[in-house]
Amino acid sequence: MQKELGIKFIFDMRGWWADEKKEAGDWSSFIYKSVYKYFKKKERNFFADADVIISLTQKGKEYIESDFNVKNTVNVIPTCVNLDVFKPYDEQKRGSYRAKLGYDKEDLVLIYCGSIGGNYRSDLIFSLFEKCSKQNNKTKLLLLTNTKIENSLLKNKNIQSVSCDYAEVNNYLMAADAGLIFYDNKFSSIGRCPTKLAEYWACDLPFVSALNIADMNLLTEKHPEGGLILNKFTDDEIANVINMMTARRKLRHLAELYFSLENGAQAYNKIYESL
């Protein structure tokens, strides 16, 4: 349609999808070698032909511009969060959901929200929990996921796994003190804009991450109050995590600034109007 009718073509690539599938092990067999090559070829074609390219991250934009010699056509529109669903921190909701989960007022709760497995580093989740528990025995881990967790991991009375409806996720986030974001640090991470980050900040929850995921270093340099990126899980870094969890922060304005649906819609409208 672009070539025959002059229709404008927007390539909204989101993340590096083919690489995510390969790196997660979903496309590990020899059968998928040709599938991967096919989609990577189409990706190159799309970069060359698109009137506008949309990347989730600034790091992804920089890579596309440098490696594919694409200029003036790459826009960054990050993952957005519905701020009508993910509410600001509410002390009453926090109290009721902590009671529901059996947490004391003094407990420090790490929460992980989303799928486990593939490109998601569950080993780092449990490693962080263990190290935090050694420094503060009131540390708890809440896994908010539909992924089935091994029973052996849930034998620890300080670890819980809960599945809930989308509309209820924000209530569980308010019951926590820090949200976890752990991905494998592979090539496709340059295109990751974690929905978790937007949801955590919308509920005034700081994050903890261990890897250089796309633009998160850039965001924490601008807004250090928003969370921590750990390098080697040293005792000092773990102490910083504990300290961060003991202080309630106002972070919703960061979600409004970077990840609101309104801002995302306006960015798309500008692109449509420019074409």
C-alpha cells in the first residue's frame, strides 16, 4: 500500500521481538534459525522503508540510527500506564492489603509483578530477597504472578505468590515497599521499557533493578529518588535497598511525566499529523 498507493508507513517496533524470542530460549531449536533470519530481514526492510519508526527507548533509537543509518525518522514513545487504574499511594488500602497478606507494620516487602521465566531473572529476585533478609529479618517477598512457582520456593514462610485481576494489581503494589525489575542483560534489553516501572511509580513505589535495562540508568540519573540499580549486590548496596524501603516516597509525578496514556496519545497524534 505504501509503494502502490502512497500510504504512509509507521513501523512501531515496540521491542526487539525476534531477539527476545531467541534469547529467552523460545526459538532455540534449529527449526527457528530460518524463522529468526526471516524476521530480522523484515526488520531491516522496515527500518529502510518506514516513513516513521517508533522505539520504546532512547537507547533503542540511538542503536537504530547508528546501525541502520536512519536519520530524523525515529521517535521514542515509551510504554504507558493507565493512571485511572493504577492509583496513587493510599494508606488505608496499604493497611488492608498488608493485613490480608499477613504482614506486620514493621515488615519490609519486596514485590515482583509479572511473568517469571524466559528473559526474566528469577534467580536475582531470590538472591536479593536472601541478602536483604540477612540484614533485616523482617523482609518479605511477594510474587504477584500467574506463573506457577515451585513449591520448594514457597516453603519459606516469608515468600508468597499471589495471582489477581489486573484492576487489583495496584492495591498489592501499595502493600509493598519496593518493586523489582530483573531482566537478562542481553541485546534485546536495549528495547525494553518495563511496564512494571510505570506501574510501580504510579503507585508511589520505588524500584530495584540489577541490570542495565535500556533507559533505566538514564532515568535514575535524573531521578535518583525513583529507585536503585544494583551492580554486584554488595552489603552496602543491600543496605541502601533496606534504607529505601523504610521511607515512603512520592513518585507518581514521574509516571505522569514519562508514562501517562495522555502523553503517549499526544505523541502518536503529532506523528499522524506530521504525515
